[in-house]
Amino acid sequence: MPRSSQNPWLHGFAVLTACATLGLIALGGLVTSHGVGMAVPDWPTTYGYNMFLFPISQWVGGIFYEHTHRLMASGVGLLTGVLAVWLWLKESRRWVRWLGASAFFLVVLQGILGGLRVTLYKDEIGIFHATLAQMFFTLLCSLALFTSAGWRRLTKTPIQLSSRLERGLLVATLLILGQLILGATMRHQHAGLAVPDFPLAYGKILPPTDAKSIEAINQHRSDVRDYKPVTAFQIVLHMTHRMVAFSVLLLVGWLAVVARRELRAGFGFARWMYAWVALIVMLALLGAATVWSNKAADVATAHVVLGALNLAFGSLLSIATLNCARLASKSVIVASEAAGIGSSLSPARSFVATR
């Protein structure tokens, strides 16, 4: 069977792989939220067993979360491998085939980083591991978009976007990526409850970070799950996460207003922007609920999952609209060239050319 850009079964498999990856991110969030990342201290074995032969009777406590996370990661790796091969054999667009190959290499790297996080016991590796998971999920969502019938329609839909809207979309998406990196750093630096109240911070707009205030804070801390006193760095990290979240909310809200004013048609762009605003608001509320619930594992995990969805949503929206803008620019160039040719012809020849 020849290669083609129209493979509905391939598109469905890409969607399945992306959904499985989101489930894996949720499991990873539960591992971190429960503080059981080292519940299984060896890798690639599990307490000396082959990972896939570890007795179910021993899947207890934190071991259940960590071991299940490993097994699901293996499943996502297998799905990604199948997707990459399928794309290479059946997809006609070369750049899409290479994106599939890149996804496979990323999932291998992600597995190695997860193992090194255990064997080397390094929080820094955990931060990179968590960030790469979000980027990998976004890549898989992009592959699902590129293999869809909707993308084929978008490649024929020229929409002229203003430069401020184009730049704003890119900046908002990059800000969300930065916010997710901050969130991963917070989780692995145990700063999720460094500031235990919201919307205020220790009863103030900006919390104190001097040595005397930090000492007083540690004397009255009620949360002892992290087994470490809070530091000024953790408080600053936590507050930076809050401020960036507020900035993202304002920026995406402003972009939705701009899109409503500038675009009256074109695949319901303004409605998609409103949907993004709703996702950002939900993410912010879950962030607040994480603090209010004393970092309940299910709430914190939902916050992580919604963060991944927001990054993917913003990335896909940016890709789609920039593609439409590129088509619009190409249409303008073609029209200008045609007009130039027509003006250089005699009236009779110009009439024939326009026919």
C-alpha cells in the first residue's frame, strides 16, 4: 500500500498513544504527590525481580504507585515505537515521519532518565524527567493533529493574524512551559507548601524571606511531611510559580479578547481561545486547591495533568494558527505577483490572463 497523508487508523493510534501518555503523567504525579519515588530502590529490576515478573502480592503501599508507573511507562514506550514505525511506513510527509522518530528517541531518553533518577538519587534529574514528560506529551498531541482530517482542512484555510496575536500565542505557550518547569522544580524541591496559605502568603501579599522570619516560620510549621525546614529559596520559588500563573491568566485572557476583535471567522479561533482561558482558570483553581487541601495527592496530581493539557492546547493552537497565517501570507504574495503580471500586459493580454 503506498504512503499517504490520509490514514484514519494511524490518526486514531496517535490519539491513543497521546491519551496513554497523559495517563502516565497522572501516575507520575501520584508517585511524586505521595512521595514514593524511591519506593522501588533498584532499576531496571524491581527488588531484584524482572520488572514484568514482580509478584502482584507485593504491589503494596508506595510500591504499587511506583511499580505501576514503570509498567505503564513501558507500555507507552511500546506504543510510541509502533507509532514511529507505522508513520515511517505509511506516512507520505517526510517531516511527520521524522517527528515520529523523534518521539521514539524521546521516550527512550525519558525511560533512561527515570531510571537514573532512582539509581543516582538526584532531584535535578527528576525535574528534567518531569519537564520532558510534558514536552513528549505535546509532541504526541502534535502528531495526532498532523495526522487528522482537521489538519488537512487547516492547510487550506488562510487566516491573516496580526503580529501581536502571533507573538502573544507563542509567548503564552512558552510561559506555560516555564511554569511547568517551575512546578516540577517545586515538587522535587519540596516547595509545594512552602507558602501554606492562598491568596495571601503568610498573611501578606509578599512573604518575608529574611533569616529571622524564616526561623519563626519553621517554628510554627504544621506540615512536616517533607521532613525539612522551609528555606527562603523554596518560598521565592513558590511565589514565582504563583506570579507566573497570574501572568499567564492575564495574557491568555487578553489574547482571547484580541482574537474576538480581529477574527470574525476561521475555524472558530476565538471560541478555542475562550476554551483555553477556561482551562487556565481551572488550572489556577487547582493550584489554589492544592494549597488549601494541604497538598492532597489527588488534587496535586490533577493540577499536574491539567498543566500538561494546557501546554498541549496552547502548542496546538499556536501551530494551527501560524500555519493558517503562513497560508494567508502566501496567498497575498501570489495575488500580488498576479497583479504585477497583469499590469505589465496590454489590456487584451491582461484580460486573457485574468480569465
